[in-house]
Amino acid sequence: DETTKLYLGATKDLLRRYPNHKAAFEAYFRLGEYEQSHENYLVAADYYQKVTGDLPFRVRADYAVLQSYFSLVDALEEKKPIGISENDLWKRIGPSLQSFWKNSAALDQNPAQAQQMPLREYRGRVTFLNTIFLAKNMDANAGAILTLLQDFEKKYPEQEKAFESVARTRLIALQK
């Protein structure tokens, strides 16, 4: 506990004293990881969104923001308080999805950087999260959902735990 307090204090002090330090992006990321691991998802997302300047870390942060937000969606389903309205949460998820797709596409321009992370795994999981987001209005988004899930099993074979939900969502979208 004492080491954790020192670490958090030193990290926050670094950011306060040297907000433009070359390692500031990683300091924000590590604070986000800490808060996420302690289920402080809104605080974690706020830290992750401050990660700039390093594209691989930015993509990891985009992914972590989505993990945090969807942990809050899960908490809502369990009727737990989350510190934000459901409507405001969904308003944050849309731009976060866009940020992930934009930054992960930019990462494709540098294969050496892209290899630093499990990008395909991230994309598979975010595809599924994106589907959940679009399914909030299934009637209007059925076509987009079908496009998003096209060949999901071939593109993301490591996401086999999601296959059943993907197939069910595809069928619902086809009905619409």
C-alpha cells in the first residue's frame, strides 16, 4: 500500500511539474490502469483520454476507455450506481469507438508499431462492443450491424467466446 501511494504520488507529481514530458502519455496510461483495476472506471477513462503523442499507447488507451465504459454498462445492467447517467455514458461511447477505429487505422501505416500490440484481438473485441452500441437502436442500425459482423468468425477466430452472441445478433439484424 505504501509503495502504491508513493508511485501514484510520484506519477501525479511528474504530470503536475512536467505536463509536456516525453513520458507524460505513459504516466496518464498507468494512472488509468490503476484506476481501472480498482473499478474507478470514469476516472480511468479520463486518464486514458489524456494519452497523446504515442500512437501505440493511444490505441491501447482507446481500447481501455472502451473497456472502462462497457464495465459501466455491465454495472448498469446489474442495477449498480455508476456516477453518470446512462444517456451520458452512451454519448461518450460513440466518440470513443470512433477514436479507436481512427487511431487503429492510423497504426496500420506503421507495421513496426502495429506489431507492438495485439491489434487484431483489440479489433475483434471492439467490433463486438461496437455492435452492442449499434444494437441500442437495432431498427435503424441493422444494416450497419450486418456489415460490421460480416465474416467476424474468419477475421477474428480468437474471439470464439463471442461467436454465439455474434450469430444471434446477426439473426436479429437480418430480421429487421
